[in-house]
Amino acid sequence: MAQQSSQARLGPPPMSADDAACRACCGQMRAHWQERPHARLMVVASTPVVEAFGGGVETRYLCLECGHTLMHSTGRFGQGWH
């Protein structure tokens, strides 16, 4: 009997044919800016932002379910989930 080798999946998950966000990502985009990320979001990058009247942090997340990228901003302008 030949044994099948399991392949580790590298890179982001594939997007769906219509590039639709999963239900959790759709809900996250409508969430209040203080809401925590859903369970399948992984931090990709986090960068401090300097603004004239106070700074914040922009964090980029990748969804392990559907492959969408979401941005969370805590700065004075553009605050929230994008």
C-alpha cells in the first residue's frame, strides 16, 4: 500500500470564485471600532500612525477562512474596521 503524504498549505487561503467575504468578515466590517477581531483573523502587520492631533495604530488582518484582508484603525481619523 502506498501512503499518501500530507501537504502543508502555505500562503493565504484561496479566495472564493466570486471573492465573497465570509459571514464573520461581513459582520466584522460592520462592527463597532472597539470590537475584537473574529476568531479566524490573523494579524499580518501592525503600524503606529502619527497624526497632527494624536496618533493611533493600524493593524492589518488576514482571514484564515475566506482570505480577505481587513484593516483596523485606532487613530482619530478613519477609526474602525475597514
